[in-house]
Amino acid sequence: MDGNRYDVAVLGGGPAGTALALALRRSAGLRVALFERSTYDPAHLGETLPPDSRRLLSQLGVWEAFARQGHVRSMGSCSRWGNSSLGYNDHLRSPWGTGWHLDRARFDRMLADEAARHGVDVRTGTAVTAWKPLEGGGHRLRLPVEGDAPLAFVDARFVVDATGRSAAFATSQGAQRHVVDRTFGLCGTFALQPGRAVDALALVEASVDGWWYSARMPGDQVVFGLMGDRDSLQGLTAKEPQAWRARMERAPETRRRLEACDFTRAALRAVPANVACLDRLYGEDWLAVGDAACTFDPLSAQGTSQALRSAQQTADAVSRSLRGDSSALRLHEVRVRHQFQEHLRIREGYYRLERRWSGAPYWRNRQQSPAPLPFAGAPNPPSLGKNA
């Protein structure tokens, strides 16, 4: 077979892209290429996988590789939300055991390595620079070249957009991202001081400015984040860690955790956290997945686990489409839209539980009702508040 021709090209090597590439290769035997612009070196803020992810990782054939990585075990979560007392949600009764606080860069690299081991053509440090449709279907993808090298390209019968929030391929095909809620966070990762410890529970703590998240990470580090919006975090920037820390005085449980860390070389990052969805998730020979398709509220902690959970179902839809099933992608989109709408419904309930600062900008903005999202061919999701 021509070395430049593939059944499926996956653009983006995060969990959504690599999990789908693995599923396409293992269950359907398709010829798959995956392109990731990074080499998995940039630091991630970390995420937590729930206990049932063991089942999902086993289905993908990567459980043993994951277990060897030694991610920090998560015993559950606690929250101060809706009142001043702490509530707990532990994993003691889970049949799957504990969850895990991830080193995301290592986790993503492991998935890519396992995809390559199972026969996916994985190309890291490679950004697809352009594309054009081919006669008879599919796309020709242009790859970067150096100097006077001949033009490099690959042809694929089907393209999966797993480029994250940019949804680069899908938007080039006319899809538009519609935002339900515009939020962002200021986050940082700090080393524990010698002899100090932080428990293995993720902590969520509401405050007048929004809500704080903190969790133990591999390497004796703790990640902290303040999630808010343009109004509630006005004046805060990643270059002003002391102002960020001052806001933490309004979140006593979070502040006590930071006191166990070395804050002297503070480095913060601004992280986008919009809740949004494309108005079109697919075309005749392409599909958007993961954050390229829909972005969930980080309060739900569903990003990585949802990517793993949906991989096999999405692979089935793509393989059926390639075999000529004209309804496969449409039915897949209906399922994804339903999941997004259900996420919005549950999310609205959580935000309405917090009434202590109903007049403060962040919480007031969560109670406003925007115009419904224009999802062609599907019912509109329920209205939710947002910061316009």
C-alpha cells in the first residue's frame, strides 16, 4: 500500500485523538496516521482520572503501560460548596479501587507510544499546515518540510479533528463554535516544602470570586487553580501571583494547602475554560472529537475520562461511515449533543446550589439566561447563565 495513503488521519495527539486512533486500529484494523504538533514536553496542569478509567484503559489495551507509570492515587474529592462545611466523595466503595492524579504530559506520551506499538503511524513534532479535498472524497494533508525538500503530504479517506479548542480542521469546513459560558482560570503548580504533605483528595472550594481547585500531583507537587470570568477576575494576571494569592484568603481550605508548598518561585498560567460546542460535528469525510467538538465545565472533571469513554463508540461510527453507512456520523452527533445537553443540565443544578454570593459578578453571571445555541437538526440545550 502507498506509504502516503491512510484510511484515517487524526489531527491532534491528546487523549481524545490517541484513544480514538488506538480504537480504530485495534477494533477495525484501519490504516491510521496521527499528527501531534508537540513532542509532549510542555507541562500540563494535571487532571484526575476516576476509578472506572481502569476498565476504559483495559479496553484500549494500555492498562499495563499506564500502571507502570506510577501516577499518584486519588482517594476521592472534597468540596466546600453551597455552605461552609466540607463534603466528601471518596472511592472507598468503588469496585475499581482508587482514581489517579495524572502527570498529563507523561500520560499523553504513553497513549501515543501505545498507539504506535499497535500500528498507528504516530508523528510527533508535526503540525499539518494545510489541506484540500480530493476528488472522490478524503483530503490531502500538507506537512512541514525543511529547506529545498520536496513537498510532503499524506492522503486520507477520512480526517478526525482532535486539535482541541481551536477545532482547526472543523472550522475550516464551516463549523462554528458557540459558547455557553466564557470562563477562564489562573493556575499554578508548586512543590511541597520538605517534610510537608497534602492529602490525596482533590479539593473544590467556592468563593466570592469563583471557585478554587487543588490536587496532589506526581513529583511532590500540588496544582492550584482559581476559576472565574472576566468580571470576577478583573485585574488579575498570570504575572501577578501575589494578587492571586491574596484572593485565596477568601478560600481558607485552599490557603492551608498552599501553606505546605514553596511559593517563592510562583509561576501562573491563564487557562481558557469556556463551555462550548460546535454547531456541526461532522461532514461527509471528517469528524470533530474531544475538545474540538465540545468543551465541558472543568468543575465536572470529565475531559480526559470522557475522551477515553467515547473512543470505542466513536471508532465504530467512523468505521461504519467508511463502509458506506450514511447514518453513522449523524447518529454519533445526536449522542454527543445529548451528552452535552445533559452536562449543561447537571451543571446548572450545581451552580444554583451556591447562594452565598448571589450578588457577586461570577455567581450573578451564572444565573443569567443567554440565547439558545443554534444546533442544526437537534433540539436546543437548556439555557444557562454566562458572562457575555
